[in-house]
Amino acid sequence: DNAPWGDKRVRQALSMAMDRQGYLDVLDPTGTNPWNSFFGPALVPYYMSPEDPKWGDTAKYFKHDPAEVKALLNAATGSDTIDVNMISNVDRYGATAQQAWELVASDVRSSGINAQNVYQEYGAYIQSSYFGKITDPGAITLGHLFGTVLDPDDIFMACYWSGSARHNWAGTTIPEMAELDTMFLKQRTLLDIEERAEYVQDIQRKM
């Protein structure tokens, strides 16, 4: 419900301002990690890489595209730049997390999103920003949605399903939420693993 984030073009612009491969080049010492989708690549056979051609057209929102960022921002707000505070925690998550948050802010600034890091004490962060209860109307939160899980259902139902007690947004749900909720519930009923894997990949495309 907070401007300008209620416009999905601004949310898409933020995603496209992020250089995911650049982050991995800096932060992944193994040099082997693929991009996450809405969960990590360990969740075989459900995981699908945003770099995989079979993802389809919506994969473009995972790709670093500063020119498209500015075009989306201009279409949504009338300006090709916006200012935003990025709230996160480092007293609990540590120096590596701080490096990651600072890298995100630095990177998106090159695309026109003038981000400033704001660090919040862990207790306050968990009780407010983490649950989408952000007192700064234009701010967003950087953080970990979920750790290692055994099944996509753990993430779908805890983090994204509108019926979750822990969903990570506040205010009005997006118009597409009803369809996503239906898909989250349906994947629970599919007992054939190949059929379910294909359907979970459809969910990722839709998300």
C-alpha cells in the first residue's frame, strides 16, 4: 500500500536492477552457484533456474537490465530515479550479510534506484520490518525469507500464501494473489512427483 511500491512496474524495476550474477561472483567462493528462483537449487526436481530457457518470458525480471529499470520507473512514476531506504539487520546476521546488503544498495544505485542502507537492531527488525510492518512508507526490507527446506511447500505456505500467519507483507494483497493461493493449495494434492514438479515450476513462472 506504500507508494511507489504498489505499482508492480516499480517492483519489477527493483528486481531488474539487481545483478544476481555479479553478487555470486563476489560472494560465492565456489563459483558454482546458480541463481535462486523463489527457493534454492537444492530442491530438485522442483527448482528451475531463471537462466533456463524453459522458464519463459517472465525470466526477464531476474536479469540485470539498467535501461529497462529506468523505463519502468519512468512509466510508473514519471521519473527514472527513486529514493529508497533499505532496512536490514547486521548485528545478528553478521559481516557477510552486511557485505551483501551494501552490495545490493550499491548495485541498484547504478540503475537509478537511489538506495541507502538502514540497519535495525535485531529485535526491532524481527518484530517490524521482517513482517512487512515498515514505519518508513517508502522503505523496503532486505533479509532472509527462509533457510534450507525439504520441500517447496515450506516456502510457499510460510512466506507467500495469503493465509500464512507469517507472510512477509502488510496491507492489501496483490490482485494476482487469489490465483497464486489456489496454485499453492493445489500443489499439495499432486501425488505424482513428475506432475507436481512441473506444476511447481508453473508456480514459479506465475510468481
